[in-house]
Amino acid sequence: MHKVLTFALLVGLGTAPLVASTAADAKQSRKSANTVTACSERGGFDCYTARVFDSRVGRKMVLRRGTVIDCGPDCRDTLRRETVDFWETLRENGS
């Protein structure tokens, strides 16, 4: 009986981290499915997070003051170029 109880206890303890990890992963993926965060590659600003949603013409992002922009091929790169590295991107493109 002691061996069965020990085995059950070990099995229970062994699966507890898996359950907690799965719940944490689900919460993280749910959050990241609706938002995107971009950090500056040039050190100008820290990071910027925007809400992402699907539209009839592709994925779009909502910036802090309500401006909606297209994601293009990569939401994170577009967000970085249009927010945290905006002035550096303009300078780089000669505009």
C-alpha cells in the first residue's frame, strides 16, 4: 500500500508543473494573439504594444490614439518602423 501511495504522489507531483505550464502557455498565447509588441532596433525608444485584429483585407493594428494601420507582411516589423523607429526610418529612406 505504501508503494502505491508513493507512486501516486510522485505521478501527481510530476504532472502538476505540466498543468501549470500549459495554463500559463495558453494565457500567453491568448494575449499574444491579440497584441503585438515591437522594440526599437536603434535604441531610440523602448517598446510599443498595439492591438491586432483581422479585417477583410488583412491584419491591422490599432495604435494608442486610435489610428489603424495595416500590418503588411510582418506586424511586428511594421509596428517598429511606424512607431519606435519612425524618425530613424524616415532619415534612412531620405524623406
